[in-house]
Amino acid sequence: MLLEFLPGGELFRRIRTDGRFLDGAARFYSASILLAIEYLHAKHIAHRDLKPENLLLDASGYLKVGRWWLTL
């Protein structure tokens, strides 16, 4: 199995480390999650385990939903 390197870690770790997000960060991550769900829905993909532990951050802080659960 080969996965993309995402040095930002999990969103859950960021929440646990920072505690509460400032309004701008909360809006950014909420919008990112909404866009990810919208994209998956458009592709007829149901992610059954969407939680902060499964949402990863790249080096710039952008959200990525892991594709390890997709089998082609």
C-alpha cells in the first residue's frame, strides 16, 4: 500500500493541540469538510467513517480525505 505523505497530521490532533479554533480557522475547516463531502457525493461515494481522525492535513494546512478506503 502506498499513501501520500501528509505532514500536517490528523485534524483530530490539531483540535486536541489547539483546543478551540479561532473563527477564521473554524470556517476554513468547516468549508473544507463541506467541499469534501460534496465532492464525494457527486462521485456517488459514501464515506462511512468520516471523523476528525480520518481527515488529514497537508503541509499547507489544507484538508484531505484519505483514499485508503477506496478500492478500485
